[in-house]
Amino acid sequence: MNVPAPLSYGLLRSITLLTCLFLAPACLVGAEKRVDLKEPLEEIRQRHEAVGLSVLAVRDGEVAWQGGFGLADAERGLPMTPDTRLRIASISKTVTAAALLQFWEKERFQLDDAISQHLGFPVVNPRHPESPITFRHLLTHTSGLRDGPNYNRFLRDSYQGGENAPPIRAILHADGAYYADGANFADHPPGEAYAYSNLNYAIIGTLVELFSGERFDVYCRDNILTPLGIGGSFNAADLDDMDQLAVLYRTGGENPEAAFDNHGGNRPPEPAGPGYQPGHNAIVFGPQGGLRASAAEVGRWMRMFIERGDPEAVRVLQPATMDLMLAEHWGNGREGPAYRGRGLCFQRTVNVRPGEMWIGHGGRAYGMLAKMYFQKTGGTGVLYLSSGASPGQAEAELHAMERAIFDAVLDWLAPAGGY
């Protein structure tokens, strides 16, 4: 691929509005609406100083609009498009959960089984050794496991170690170098409270490897992503076009700071060599947040759940399994805007639009900010991926930039009687 010569970021920013009018394709809607949505989204991107922004909207189960704004690589002048892949952070967890539940469909485990019997060593909260940690606890972030300094050190050493990374046991068992007297366990017993933890999904990824006998990235590619026509991957070295991988920027504005995936179009090294043993420590492949995928590809993933009852739809889970994932498995017992609920991985909220239940997941890491939300019935969904933005104050689960994006897209989608 021919790469354009570097241009100044200020010049690129000044021409972005004109560029996005050509780069933001749309489908299945009238021409008048196609023009109307691009301008407010570009204005939102500029107001929040995002380097790049990609947005996709679904109505009646079909893509109604998709577009890219700004830049995927500011230094090389590469535009953001709906096909540009980003590291989508914690939205990746929904794919990781689905990979695990494929083995639930095969009756390899039950949701309330203790994970210890499948990991091959005991995993218990030292303050509550009588209470087993189960698969349901991991999937809903109610295991009592928590992130912290020991997890951050374990994460760093896992990424840097590759095939020589510390085993997952090292942070979960008393004989492990990262256990630190059980510092990664909460004071309350499993199942009693919700606490978001990436460590839960590091364990889930490792369990997928133990059930499959394959590396986590390979299993997900062959059994989830490829069947759905998704060319993204949990392994950046496995992507087909490195110029379609966005740099993640920690800051935007006139002088964006590159934070992750700044490969300059070159293929990065493999995260683990041929000596890696599946089931050792899948965090090497980022089951908690390492999937690289585009808005168009995340849209296919979202639509699988929206269209789960369609007998003609391509899917990698049974409809009943998807219904189980979307149902509430934990809730805070509150009503109205204070409601917080969890499916099996999926977040449940009434704060996208007041009084309406929306289901999905968000992601944030290395300056990337994203949300994917849809309605369980009705066929409507919205997602966006961004890099380098200053998103503003968070209120009722959405930052100011996110609120503006969702309001603009949902108002655009809505006919006179609502969407």
C-alpha cells in the first residue's frame, strides 16, 4: 500500500470536515439523513479533540449508517474509516465470554461450578475459603477478585514474557509470586458484591485454552471471528493489513501523544513463540481487552445479538445462550437512573435513553474510548470507537462526548414515532 507523505497535524485537522464527507459511507437510508448526521458527529469529534472517531448505527437489525472521522495515524496522515481497526479494550470481553460459553453449550461445565476443578489448582478467597468462586462469578464480576498493583505487575510481566510469562496460578494461589497474601481478593465472599476486574477475564481466557487445547487468539479466530466474517484478531501480528490498524493516542488536539499500536505500518512481533503452552496464562493475548477490530466488524458482532432469533442469521452461539448472556444475573436492586445490572459479561443500563433498557459494553484504555449498546428487542444499536479524545465529565455512565454521540445518532435514527 502506498503511504502518503507526512503532513502537519494542524493542516490535516483543518481539512478533516471535507474529507469525512467522502470517507463516511452510509447505506439503507435517504440521502437527506446521510448528510445531516456527518456534520454533527464531526463537530463532536472536533469539540472533544479526538484524533479519530468511527461510528455505526443499526436500525431494524441492519446497518443504517457508518462513518469515519479524523485520523487513524496522525503522523502518516491515514484517515479513520469504518474499516479501521482499533484495540477495542473491554468490549473484547464480550467475545471472550462467548468463547467460554461455547464450551458451556457443549456441557463441559455448569455456570455454578467451582473454577478450581477446571483450572487444576484451588482458587479461593483466603478470607472466605468455604465459598467457591464459580464461572458465573467470573462472568459477572462478582468473584471478589480485584485488580491492583499486583495485577498490574502481573499484566506487565505477562505481556513482556510471552511464552515465558508467569503462570496464571502465580497470582491466584498462595504459592505464587504475585499472590501477596491474597491482596487480589476482596474482604467479602464471592457472589456478594460487584467489582469490575480484568483479572476475571484473564482467567476466562485461560479456561478457554484449557477446554480447547489451543491458544486463545487462535481459538477465537477460528471459532468466533472468521465464521462471522471478522478479520480482526486478539493478535495484532495476525492482521491482514497493518495500515488498517489505528494508533491509539493518549491525547488529541494539535499534538497527539501516541500511546499504543504505533507500528508505522509494520507487523509487530508475535506475542508468544512456539513454546507457549495453552492454559498457561492467556493474558498474553489480551482476553480482557486486546481484540483489534473495526466499527464495521464490531457492528457484525453486535448484530448477531440483535438478530439472535433470525433463523437465517450467521451466529456462533445458540439463541438461548445469547438470551442467557443478555438477561440479568446481578443487579444493584435500584430503580430508575440508579439501576446497574449485569448479564453474563454484558452491561445493562437505563441511561442511554431514560426509561429504556440498553445492553452492551464499553471500553477504555491507552486513550481509546468506546461504547457498544443495543436494545434486546426492536433492532436498534449504536457503537462508536475513538482515540485521543477529551471526553468531558461522566454523568449517568456516559461522558459528555458519548452522550452527544448517542443523542445525535438516536435522534437521527428516530422516525416521527420513535426509533
